[in-house]
Amino acid sequence: MKNLEENFKLAKKQDRRGQKALYDMFSAKMLAIANSYVNNLHDAEDILMNSFFTCFSKIDECREWKSFQFWLRKIVVNNSINFIRKRKNILYTDVEVNEIEDIADDWADETEELNMDEIFSKMPDGYRLIFNLYVFEEKKHHEIAEILNISEGTSKSQLSKSKKWMVDFLKRKKDEKQYAK
């Protein structure tokens, strides 16, 4: 039972060994995805368990083993978003989307020692959620607006603010590092 195709076929037959093998193959990655949304390991673990429960109870909806990982990821992301909707009140503000200075130069200078876990753990919830959906899930602003029941302008604004927040955070980290010397 070493390969995905065999384990997927077994899991479709509700075979516990196949389900366990799939869990072992993907749980760490899916936990990291859930945690990147909710920023709390305990909550991410709950989301992971619920996601695998959903996955194995609806596995017949996934037709091919080749798409299993993407299908599972979608379940985890959707469960993470639903968790945030139910448990957290995130305030999004509609503001005009102004062009932020080109941050590419600043960003390139700061990326030597990036610790993405630290960045995402400190990023405000609204920024992190929009950033994850846009960058990692490759959702368009109109899709994010629909998913989160916000305006497209709010999505754009929050993404711009998240990028600016990251640059400012990295600058602060660089300054702290320089003062520590």
C-alpha cells in the first residue's frame, strides 16, 4: 500500500488501511494549510480531523486518484474558511484601493531569512485570509468576495494592505536584527 492509487481505491471501498495510509500521506501538509488560515494549531487540528471525516464520507465524489490531493485541499480550505466565519468576527473595511508604492525592491532585500510561520502567525486575520486565498489558492478578487461575502474592492484593499504589512514587518525584523548586533 505504498502508492496513492492503491490507497485511494481502498479508501473508496471504506477500507480503514487505505484511509489511514491517505491520512498519513497528507495530514502534515493539510494541517499546515489549515493552520495558515486559522493561526492556531489546536483549531487547525480540529479542522484537519473534520476535513478527513468529510473526505472519507464523501470520497465517491472524487472520481480520480490523481485529483485526490487537490480535492482534499479544497475541503481543508473550505473548512478553514467556514471555521473563521463561525468563530471569528473579522472586520473588513471598504476603502478605495490606492496604488501602493512598488514594493518589489524592498521585498527582494528582505527575503534572505524569511520565516513564513512567524509572518503568518502575526499577520492580522483579515489580511492573512485574503492573502492565502489570493496567493496560495489562486482565487480572483471576485471569487474571494463571493466566498467571504465582501465586496471586490474590500478584497483588493485587504490584499494591498497585507502586502504592505508584510513589507513593514520585514523592515521591523531587519531593524531589530541590526540593533541586536
